[in-house]
Amino acid sequence: MADTLKQRPEFRNINALTDLRNYRLPPAGIVSILHRISGMVMFLLLPLVIWLFDTSVTSEVSFDTFRSAFEAGLGPVPGVLVKLVVLGLIWAYLHHFTAGVRHLLMDATHSVSKEQGKSSAIITLAVSLLLTAALGAKLFGLY
């Protein structure tokens, strides 16, 4: 009977050149990796966040500098690139937040199953992307 079942490939040491294109990461694994990436992005962009906050609240003149960074850019960096970096920061925060809420709910309910992990991971991805799209539309002036 065991001979009739199709053998699934077993990945022990994944070779990035040959095995990675056939490896299917489950949604929970994708959320986990993106949670780490989003934390790293927020950490690396912390100086930008501090500058944006300081510039936006210091005075009216500095707030005009803040606004012009999004319209005219920062030195050689065009305004659209500033907006894209801020959009990446928005995604990082929203994904990190929703994934953190997912982990808190899993810890609070003590209900962790493969099905719940998959569905909560898909919900986490959808919510973070929808919120990012909504705030990105506001950032780029669509509403």
C-alpha cells in the first residue's frame, strides 16, 4: 500500500540554485519571513522616521520642508522616490502590526492548528496589503 502513494520530495538542505524554485513555503512561513523583513526595514529606516517626525512638528517652516520633501524631493532624491520609501515603511509597519496581532491572538486563544495558521496567515497578508493600498492611495494623492 505504501508503494501506491506518491512520494513527496523531502528537502533537508535546500540549494538556492536548484531546489528553491520547487519549494513551496506555506502562508504561515511567508508571514513569518515578512514579519522579520518588516521589522528590519523599520529598524533601518528609523533615522528617516525620526527626521520626518522632527521636521513635521518643529515649526511651520520645517513643516513646509517636510511637505516639499514629498513634492520636490530631498536634494538629488526625487519626491516620488521619497513617497515610495515611505510607502515601504507604511507596509512594513502595517504588516508587522497585523502579524503581531495574529501572534497575540494565537497565544491568547491557545488554538494553533495547521488550518488556523494558514487562514490567519492569509488574513494577515490580505489586511496588511489592503491597508497599505489605502494609505498608499492617500500618500500619492488619489483621494
